[in-house]
Amino acid sequence: MENIRKTVPLLLAIALLGSGSVRGEGRQTGVEGQPGVEGRVHGRTAPIASAGVYAYELADLSLRKVKTDAQGNFRFSDLPAGLYKVIAHKSGFLPVVVELTRTSAQTYQRLELELAARSPSKASGLARDDFWALRAQVPSDVLRSIQMDQDLRLTSFEPVAAGDSLANFHTHMEAMTGVAQAGSAGDGQMADGRLGIAGKVGPVQVDISGRFTQFNPGNLAPSGAGGQARALSLSLEAGGSSRLHLTSLNNRLVNPNDESAPVDLEHYQVSWTQDVGQNGRSDFAAVYTTESNYHRLGWLDPVDIPEASTTWRVEGAYTTSLGDRSTLQTGLRYRERQFGLGARGHRAEEPGQSSVDLFSRGGLQVRPAILVEYGLYSTLSDGSLSLTPQGGVVFQLGQNWQAAASASRRVYQDPVRYPDFLPALYEEGDLCEQGSEACYQVRLTRKLGDENEVSLSALHRTVGETLRLYFSDQLMDRLESLYLVRGDELPELQFTVTRRLSPQVLTTLQSSVASGGGGTFVSAGQQPYENRVRYMVTSLDTHFQSTSTGVFVAFHQLQQDLEPIGFSPLRKASLEHERLRLMLSQDLNILLDLAAQWAVQLNMELSRGPEQSSSQDADDVHRRFMGGIAVKF
């Protein structure tokens, strides 16, 4: 749901503070113009250019939008018969709303809309006092559309009087609770809470967000585990030229049968971005992560997965523009990892690992419709060296088509004693830059208008390091993952389509399918297997704007097979995980006149897959039902 609160003096005072007039009611074709509605938006003394004018039909809830030209003129050339609310708005002015009756699509009508300039000293007060008066006349989906068109935020970030320090802030709170059913084993209880605060303190934009999740296994079987997850982030941005971001994450999962071996993960990160001169930008980041048993599956682990580890990563980069048609970035990344001694201590004799990465990337626009990208990535690790050149090209094929291709391949590498291990999140990690020895990608995109788009991509990756690829960032879903090992070949197809099915229905379909493997998976017991993996990730996100209803459906299917190599007495090992997720959200403000933005949410999940500390796939279906409410004010 879009943020629509109060930086909308927005349409805030609408009919109270703006004034408008309708002329030419019932005037026929050819008297003053062609069929339709035209008019002019102006201030007290001059026309207003680039103002948004919106025609909202009250019967079928359709919305049409135009902008004024340099003389403040606008025109709706095709406006069927009906009852409309016409809204004119531009940042810095009080919006105006007038009602317009169209008796025929062939009728010519003209509007004169006058916008009054907002007083900066009264802007925040108007936002608080008149927002709900505005809501009574303008539906919430119109407010959201105007918010997107005009890049408006929830809060009016003008200075406020002393003693009113919170007037520049808006808050979002969310609480959900429910049950998790593990087949016939029993039920557990889950709770999830989120809080977000955003606003401006002087010239600095402040954003704070936090999340807390807790799971109580209740009467689940002994294999069940309870735990907590806490996350906090803080962002500070000054004038768009400098940004500081701090994050922390703490996860802990405890098995009631074995409290001496909990699953722990602590992650802290600080990043800073600063504009340098007119054409440059510097970036810096530092990350600290410590974990115990988090990345281990237990019964199915490659030998490279540590029982405990501590990782430091520090990186910096500088980006500059070399004229109007080219950019260049160069950077350095240092990483160090220390391994702890677990109960089995299978990596006890292995020293820590450290590496230095040097990279450089650039882009050159050789023709208006062609962009060439290039780069070089090198890694120095404990005396070893690897070099990976990168390249790509983007073609603009007419107004609506774009094609792109890129390639990177490690061309030189010294032998290393210990293969590296990298965790990666599928939704965020770029596997072409994380653990890949080679990566080739082609993409074709067709865009029709601002909202309709179709994209098809094909990728082929050769894995260079051991990866644990996660498909969920939730603590309780950490087993929804796959192992990739060095030598795996992983082709993948990705498909995305965004389409407005009707004036009030917008939907996005995303799907990825991959199948491959072939690398040698060496288990913790030093037994070799051939690794085979495949996954399908599909989601459908639909927004019904007329009722402010959101529907999100996602399906994940993961499978990993380990085939014994040679004449081995070992049996084939398999891991399979499936999850079906349905999320519903409904804005209550379209149904009730509430004094804040309220919404109800429902999350239902069905899954089947391995359990912690299990030596085989679990056939039981796991169910999760959660419901809650969210409020913005």
C-alpha cells in the first residue's frame, strides 16, 4: 500500500483552500472547441505549467491524468458521460477539486482552475488539520496516484514550530500473530512485529525501522525448535549528497533437546555514500558477521561448511563521470574469516582465510542507442591470485525494445589450499559476482507505456566456490536453501511481466527456473558425490486499486540430489522443499472513515521439506497461518 498521509497538503485543503469554476456546461461541439474538457490552471497572476490534472469518474472509479503545458492549458479529449471530480495539483500550491457532470461524450466544456500558493509557515499545520477533510472528497486511490505522479511522501517536511518536533515524522506499525502446524507433531505459536519512523530533522532525512519475530514450539515434537529474530536499521541522508546506513541482525534458534548447540547469527553493517565534486561519488562499507551452526544443515553438509565462523569485510569504491558518455568505478574489498571450533571440530586445523579484491568497472555510450560496459575483477588470497574480466553491451532497439548481454569468466587462478564458502540470498545476491567462475547472460525487454513491461533473461553460471543459496531471509525458513559446489553448471531462465489488466488492476508475474549441477560434493565424512540441483521460484503480485486490495501468491520448489561417485556403497541422498504462500492485504480506509491509514493482512503458507536434525525428507505438510493489522499515521 502506498504511503498517503500528510505531505500532501497535497490535496489537503482541496475545496476549502482552492477555488475552481466550471464554464460551458452543456455547450455543444464546435462552439468553443472539439468534444472533451479543456481548461487552464493558473495562480493569482500567472498560468501554472506542469501541474497535474486528474479526472475521477465516480461510477466506475476510472482515473484519467494529464499535465498542463507552459501556458497552463490542459485537455481531456475523450471523457465519457458521467459524474467526475476534477483535481488540480502542483507542489507548492494548495490543490483544488471541482465536480463536473458530463451529459455526453460529445459535449464541450471548459474549466478555469485557480491554485493558491501554500504558505511555508502554515504548510505543516494545514497537513494535519485538513488532510481528513480532503479524504472525504477524494478517494484514497486517487491520492495514491497523485502521490506517485508528484513524488509525494507521507509527511510535509517543512520546518515546524518549537515544541512540535514530531510533526515532520510519520510512523508505520505492524503486528501479526498466528500458528505453525508441523503435520501430526502439533502446533507452535508465532508473532511478528514491525515499526518504522521516517521524517526530517533540520536538513537530515531520518529513517528508522525495526522488526521482531518470535516462535514458540509449544507442543511440537522434540525436533521442533523455538527462537527469536531481531533486526534494526537506521538511515541518515543529508540533501541527497550524503547517506549513512546502519543495520543490525540477531537470530537465535534453540532445539529444546540440545540447548548446548543453538543456531546463532549476528550481523552488523555500516555503509556511507558521499558525493565528491560535481561528477564523483565515494562509497564505503564495513560488515561484521559471526555465526554458529547457522549455515549447517546438519545431516547434509559439504566439508567446506564451518560449524562456526567470524567474518570481517571492508570495502571502498570511487565512481566518476568521464565526460557526458562514460563512467568509471574502481574499488577495493578486504575480507577475513576465522573459523571456530564446534563440537566435532572438523575444521580445527584450518587457519583463517583472508583475501583482497580489486575491481574496476566502466561504461561507454558509443552511440545514442548502444552502451558498452567493461570491467576487471581480481582476488589476492593467501598468496593465490585470480583474474576475472567482465564485459557487456546494451542495445536500445527502437522506442520500446531493449537487448542486453554480459559475460565474465575467470581466466587465471592459482591453486588454493582451502576452497572458500559464501552464503547468498537468492532475492538479493548476484551469483555472477558471488562465487561464480564464469557467468553469461542475455536479456530482452519490451516496454509499453509506464506500466506494461515484459522481460526474458537467460543465464549460465559456473560455480567457483561452495555456496549455500537461501530462498528466504526468515529465521524459521533457513532450511529453504540449496548447496552449490565448485564445478556446478547452472543455467537459468527468468521471466517477468508487468501489466495493467484494467484501469484499476495492476499485476506483476515473476518466474525463474534453473537446473544443473555436475560438481563434486564432498561430504563432512569425506565421501564424494555428484551434485544435482534444480529450483523454480514463481510469484504473482496483483493490486486492485479500486478496492485497495493486494493479493500476493508465491511458489518455491527446490531439489538437491547427491549421486555417489564410483563403486560406492553409499546410497543416493536427496533434499526437496516446496512452499506455497498466499498473502492478502486490505486497506480499511476505503471501507471506513478512520483517523489513520489502517490495513488488515493475512498470510497463509503450506510447505513440505526437511526438518532440523532430520536425516531424511519429511513428508508431513507444514502449515502456517498468520493475521494482523498495520497502521500508518
